[in-house]
Amino acid sequence: MELTVGKFASAVHTTVRTLRHYEQLGLLVPGKRNELNQKMYTGIELKRFYNIQLLKSLNMPLEEIRQRLEGTEYSFRDMLEVQEGVLLDKRAQINESLDMITRTKHLIHETGDLTAEDLMLLMNSIRLEEDQRKILNQYFSAAAVDALMPKDKAQQTELDRLNRRLLSFFRTAMQNECPPESHEVQTELKELLGRVPVSVNKLSDSNQNLVQQLEIYMGLLPADMAEYVGQAVQAFYRNVSECKGE
């Protein structure tokens, strides 16, 4: 088999531009020329091309592919183990992103269109759940963490609804200029936190380090809302402590 670059590209379902790029990288260089001094692709290049495509399918960069095809010091068995881990991580990331999109679309379907800011905020709250789970695991039992950051689909839907309701409530309260410690805000906050399946006492007694670790996630909120929410929650826990006689 001897084919010019155009015919070879057509035969292997790629583009001349791709083959030129491979040649520039030293990855796939034709070794023969015809009587017209045209570069010719033979069975050797065909085999190498398909090996390149094989390694690309394993998520391997082109430069590393070149090194592996030219070197003898690499273990392809070890390479398979490494690339399997890379692909499994990538699949997990894709699955997490698809799950986030599904949950967000469900929320939009229930509540209507969201502003770009609210949409980004709610999507980030979903995306960062696992990071927050790791923090909470240091202070609460596994059952308590699962209640706060559930993995059950139905419970996740309820959590998304709660987050959406909290966001809407605090924005409305700010627009109406309700003080964070007002009866209206505190009553609504108590009712909303009552939906969280972990006791308020348990949360209010948490280590200060936990509060500091979770504080960074408040940065997702607009600055004025983050300050308002912080003041409302502090007032809420202060009331709880007073009721406990502390």
C-alpha cells in the first residue's frame, strides 16, 4: 500500500491538516516518496496511525504518544493502569457534571427561569457539595452528614428546593429592608432550618473551626447578601443559646 497524503487521509477518515500536524510533531513521518517526489504513506504509517489513534482514545497527549511509540523504556502494561485511572476520574467528573445539570434543569422546571447570578450560585452549591461533605465529616456522624448533604436523589431535590427558597427569601427580605434580627426574618429562618434534618442545637454547638471552614462558601453569595445572611444566622443562634439558658 502506497498512498499520497490526501488519499491516505481519506482512507483513514482524518484530514490532511491532521496528518501535517502529526508530521511536524515527528509523530507520523512518511518514509517513502514516489517518482513525483510526493510523500507516500505505506503500511508502516498505517499501523502507526492506528496506534496513535488508540493511545489518543486513552486520553494520552500527543507528545507522550510520540515518546511511547519511539521509546523502549516504557511499559505499556503500566501505561494501561495509569490511563485507566485517568479515564475513570474523567468519567466520574463527567457524571458529576451531568448530575448537576439534571438537578439544575429540574429546579428551573419547577421555579421558572433563574437569573444568571442565581443559576451560577445554585449550580456551584451543587458542585461543591462533596467538598462540604468532607468538612462536615470531621465534626458530625455519617448519618448527620448524609442528612445535610444527601446522596439520595429525592432528598437532593428537596435540598435544591430549600436552597432556592432561601435565596429567594433573603433577596426579598433585603429588598423590603427587613433587619436580619427582625421577627419576620427569624421566623422564616427557623421554619426553613427546621427542614434541615439535623437538629439546630447540634449545628449551633459546632466547633468554631467548622464555621470558619464553611465560611468560604458564603463567598459564593453577593457580598451584601452574604453579610445579611451571616447576621441573620448569628441572631438565630444567639436566640437559640438564650433559650437554652446559656
